[in-house]
Amino acid sequence: MKVNKVVRVSLSGGIIGLLTTNPRRALDNIIDKHNQDGWNAVYFSNHTDANLLVTALRIFVLIGTLGLWTWGAGYLVLFEKQRA
């Protein structure tokens, strides 16, 4: 029997996120970490916030930090492993 789990990879936004966040490295790090624990990555997709309140809050934080930082959307990764 296989067991599944979904992991969210969060990314930073704003100028700091633009300069310091590497989406490919973030995905590689999460996948490598879970592979060492016996999980296999099966699928990943972009994660976007569809909630209007969260989107408004992200914009408010971005304006409040003068464009320096806010949280980004990120990715969702599906992992599976064989149950012992």
C-alpha cells in the first residue's frame, strides 16, 4: 500500500525575494530532503492564493515594507512511499 503526502514550498516575494530566492533550488532541496526519508516526488504544481483576503494582505505587507518583502505563492509537491 502506498502513502501520499503534499508539501508546500513557500517562496519569498518583493525585492528581497527577487534577489535571494531561487525556485529551482528550493524545489531541489525539498525533494532531496524527502527522498532521504524514503519519499518519492510524483507531481508538483504552482500554488497560488485564490483567497481575496490573503491576496490583499500580501499586497498590504508589500506596501508596508516599501516593496522589500512579502510571502510568495510557491509550489505544491506530491510525495508517495511504500508503507511497510
